[in-house]
Amino acid sequence: MKERLQKILSARGVASRRRGEELIRGGRVSVNGIPASLGDCADPELDEILLDGKPLPRQQEYVYIMLNKPRGYVTTLSDEKGRPNAASLVADCGVRVYPVGRLDMDSEGLLLFTNDGDFANRMMHPRGEVEKTYEVWVTGYAPGAELRLERPITLDGYTIRKPGVRLVKVQGERARFLVTIHEGRNRQVRRMCEAAGMQVSRLRRIREGKLCLGNLETGKWRYLTKEERDGL
């Protein structure tokens, strides 16, 4: 059965669909000896699909991993500055996986990895509205800041939905919140806190959909259970 080339590349664990599109545009993919173009389809069982002149890997079993990402690790698969990469922490899983969404370098906590492109796309697509909860430590707290933090604001021309905010602890100008958001805008929680007059000193993602970080140690990973995958 014919499928879009970027979907085939994703299914074979070569790249995410977006990265697959870049590989096609770059002229690195061919079908039956002919350079492919974006939008082309092929049958992976009948057609010869080459990446950089080499056949694609055989179909792999899908892998779903939860990592407790430490602070100081980037989530891009390559970094021109040579900073530590979160993917290196799951390299011993035995297959090539890529992150589902991102956590910025200064943030920590729950980060998913997979080689299932369809799963990754469903998790990241705005229509999915996968809720994410963060434990947030701030400075600059003043009484009433939690009410300002609850207000929807506009980021990058988009007005976010009202977040869920729970004040957990206050100690002078320092406070800790649980913040639940429905989107995944760039550095969204940090920018929300700045708009409310506070600065984030620590940010940790502890929940994504029904999936909870639990007591997974920092820097460690584990496979998702079937029940967890079905819940997502």
C-alpha cells in the first residue's frame, strides 16, 4: 500500500515526519532510482526507497519511553554548541528514538521518546490538547500573583486557554505552584510567570495527559506500560 514518504521514514525509525520532509527536500531520498519530491508516495514493500543511497532499516517494533530529563540537557537531536543531549540518556534502549515535544535546557522532568511517528504527531498536535502539569518554583511572589497567573494571555499571536493554577507553598517572595496548561508554546510557563511579575527558578514537568512522572529518578528512563500507552 502506498504511503507518503515522510510517513514511511518515520515508521522505519529514520526520522520524525518533519525531519523526513527536510530529508526529501534536501534530495537525500530516492524511489526506484529517482530523486523524490515532497508529496511523493511509495509502497515500502514493492518500491526501492533509499536514504543517502542506502536502503531503509527494516520495520521496527515501536518503543515508548519516559525519561526524567535533568536540567542542563537540550532536547534537539543535534546541537551546534555541543551541549549535553537528552537523547544520549536513552541511547541504551537499543533503537533510534526521538523526543515527543521539547523541554528547554533549563527545565526538567517528564519527556517522552518514541520511534512511532503517528503517536508523536498525535501527542504534539494542538487538536489533541494534551494537558501538561508543571511544578514551578518562582521568586518575586506577592499576594494575588496566583490570580494573575490564571489569566489567559496572548503568546505569539495566540491566546492560551485559562491554565489551572494551585499555590502549594509560600515563603516570603518565594513560592511553589502546580500549573496545568493545554498548549505547548515556546517556554510557555516561564512567559506566563513573567507576565504575572514572577521569575522561574525551577521548572519540572510532572504530568502529560494521564501519564505521571512518579518516582522515576532524574536522568533515568523506563518503558511505558500498555495501559499507559492506551491512556495517551
